Amino acid sequence: MILTLVGHLTRVRKSWRILAFTGAVQLLLSLIAFPVFAQSNYASLGGTVYDPQHQAIPGASVQITSDSTHAVRQIISNEQGMFQITGLLPDLYEVTVLAPGFALFNQSVRLEVGQPTTLDVDLNLSSLSTTVQVETQTASVLRTTDASVGEVVERNSIRNLPLNGRMLIDLVLTVPGTHESHGAQSGDTSPLYWRPGQRSAVSIGGNRPNANYFLLDGATNTDPTFNTLNLSPSPDTVQEFQVVTGSYSAEMGGAGGGQINIATRTGTNEFHGTAYEFLRNNVFDARAFNEMNSSSHLVRNNFGASLGGPIVRNKSFFFFNYEGLRHTQSMTMIDTVPTAGEVTGDFSMAGVTIYNPFSSHPNPSFDPSKPISPSNPQVIRDAFSGNKIPQNLIDPKAQQFLRQFIPRPNMDMGMNGCGMTMMGVPLVVGGGADCNNYLDTRNEHHVTDQATIRFDQTFKRGDSLFARYSFSSERGFTPQNLPGFGANHDNLSQNGTVGWNHIFSPRMVNMGTITVSRLAMHNYGNWLWRRRRIWRALVCRSGLFRNGRYIHRDSYARVGHDSGSARHRGLANRTT
């Protein structure tokens, strides 16, 4: 669990910044020329008010009004005509500037997540009949406070671009300098990090996928285990997000790669909602040849809804989103299992010679002047006649185990090619004509439920308060090795944030945020629950194998639950 507290105290020309809280609070006061936001999703608008001779106008009233919530912020330009308004959510704003003796100035400005924006205002002199300057186009603004390189993916792109699987991380690939990567961050390759519904394998600026840092509403949303996205919000929840690919300023120092700052949606003065369902099933989809007998080739049901609007107009707002996924897909694996003859000791089809371990004796042809090698062994053993092991040398417990837990071949042998060979000659037992003799087709299941609820409150003096809670639950089963075994995963990621912006004066604003980010991952094997006692009796207590949860011999298919799949942060193994 990660607890993050972020605070900001800003003036027009001076700023204080609370840098970090992890366990114990560390406070550092830094005096700089312009405000700097520590991992903030808020935007800011600053600039200078000029007269027609390009001289600064002190004491001008600058007012900014949100287009969606009608929240109002007001400030007075200082002696140099400069103004700066901080703590603004991404939105379209109406900027109004008024000074005595000058005409009223109106301008629309769109502010983006985490962007300090500069807008210089040129006022015209007023005539006897006051002239109001109104421009319908959005202002062209400059960003001169930092040299960061990146791009903001806006709401229109999130809403209109096609997303296969509705994974928000895929939209990061629309930013120049990014491409899809691999590794544990993909969520479905490493048995130590199984999160197929929360992948974040993106390389930004040539960095590795574990070099990225993720923020949600300005606070950490990064799992430090592999530097992955802790909670991947639904696209319907996201207002916009910023991807910084390089040359970012010091406050974005969570990692050395890309910085991905996601801002969630707020309610507005109008009710807006969505409802959807995307369905794929095996009625219309084509199948591969080896999937013909599968009843659940692919069934994917992705559904959800969102609703936002006012509780009290111009003051209180809410937003809620839910998204669910039900995914079932057949997995086909070709394995090698012992034949009925091999269970009784007949390895005539194995392709390699089986030797009697009890017949070791000195090699009469050994040459001591040469090093010991396969061509010059010091000790030799006698091969079993016909490559058949006598019944009296077979452990009855092992034979019972093979008969009860291991399936028999269901494919024609020698027709699918074999591995573990050298120039066509088998190197291990099970690499001969008996290889690749079992077709295993089972279904994997993946269930995801996630939701976000957010509340925003605007006060009279411009103060604002918001609270958000998001969670994502992943559950599923992935087949492993032979039938009866596999991996069950049960993950829960949570992220909650409370933020309060308090205006002490037109030149002093405090922004405080408390965030809790938590990830719990549980993984356990499917251990043939009804036959667990027999498994223990045959394997764990018999002394046949040291590790009773995982058995692998030569080229035969594995039996049990992969030992590397006992994942971190939760239940690892319930049966051994």
C-alpha cells in the first residue's frame, strides 16, 4: 500500500512546495520565480496585462469561469501587470479581463492536464460607448515555463478513437516516441505478475517498460514491484491524460522514462451518461482447425455505464462509472504423455536407450590416458533388453500415480514433429515416436469489475474540494500443464484521493492532496481438490519427489502447478 500526500502553496512570484511524504513527513521550502506543481494534474493560467503601447497594467481584474461547472476564480494583476491562477482542472474556460479606462476583454482558453499556460492580454482603450471585445475562437496560448516534451491525449480522442479491449494504455501509443513493449508489464507473460486486464508494457523515448511512472489525478498510481500501472481506469472515467516523453522538470521525477498523468472526469451542470456492451462469441467467429471441438472458442462480453451531473447546480457535482468484462477463450496445447506401454515399463518407442541403474560396472575398454567422456566412460551400465523395464523394478506408487493422474495419448504419435532432438535423433526420453501425442484443449477465464465514483464541491470564495475512489477487481483461471492443473488469480487494486484547494488571498493558494494506492495480488494453483489426499499420499509422502507441487521429467508434460507461479503479495500455495 502506498500513501502519498502532496501539497502546494503558491504566490504570483514566490512558491513553497511540499516535496514528499512516505511514512514520515519531510518538508522543504523552496523559493523560486514561478510556481511548480509536484506531480499535479491541475493546470495553471498566467500572463501579463498590457495597454495598446504594450505597457503593463497593474490592478486589472482577471476572472476565469469554467464552462462545465461555472466555477469562478478571480485575481488582480500585480505591479508588473502579471497574474497567475493555479489549481485549475482541465476544461474550457472563459477569461474576462477588466481595467479602468479599458474595454472589457473576453477570451476562451482550453487548459490541459498538468500544463502551465501563458496568456498575455492586450487591452484596448474604451470609448464613450464601451466596446466589448469578444472572440469566438479559442485563444492561442504559449507554454514557456518548462522545456518538457510530450503530448496531451484529449477527451475527443479518448471518446472517438477505436480501442480493441478498451485499454486506456493503448492510447499512449498515439504519442510520438512510444511503442508497444513486452516483459512482466504486459501482464500475461510472467508467472510472477499475472494481470492480463491491467497491462502497461509501453516503451517511451526508448526506455524500458519498467522505467515509466503513472499518476492518477496528480498522485502516484504506480506499483513499485515492476513500475506498472496500479489501476487502469475505464476510458469513460478519464477526462484526458498527459504523456511526457522527455526533458521533464524536477517534480516529475518518479522514474527515468515516460510520465503518464491521468485526470478523471468530473460532473457538470448537465446530466451526461453512457451505456454500452461489446459482445464477441463463437456463433459468428471463425475457428482454427484444432479448436473445432471447443465449445467456448471465444466469448468476450465487455459492458458498462457511466453517469455524471449536478447535485446542486454550480456547486456540487458527481460522476460514477462501472465497467465489467467476462472473457472465456479456449487454449490449445500439445504435450507428451506416457503411453500405456511406457506406464508398464515398455520404452521401445522412446527413441533413446534405457539403462539399468543397478548394473554399473567398470568399463573394460576405458583408456586412462584420455579424459573421461561419453566416448571413453569409466563406468558403464547394461541396457534393458528391448528397452523394457522389468515390472519388479517399477515403484508401484509411481505406477499408480501415472495411471490415476496422467491422461493417455489422444493423438496419432510421430505425426507432429518432436523437439529435444539432434539431427533427428532424440536426446531425452519421450522425444521419439511417442512425442507430442496429447492434445489438451481447455478454457481460460477472466472476470474484471471496476468502478469509479467522484464528488466535487465548489465554494463561494473559489475554494474547491474533490474526493474520488476507484477499484478494479480481476479474477480468473489459466490452464497449465496437464488437465486438472492451472493458476487461479484474484487481484484487487484500489486508488482513493481527497483534494482541497483553499484560497487565502488572490495571490496565495494552497492545494493539498491525500492519496492511498493499494494493490493486493493472490495466486493459487488448481490442485485437483477432490483428489488432493491421494496426491499427497502418492507424491508428497512417498518420497518419490522432493517438490510435491511440480513434477517435470525430460520431454514429458509437466504435472502440477508451476512453482514459479506462486505470486507475491498474497496466498501462494494452499495445498502443500
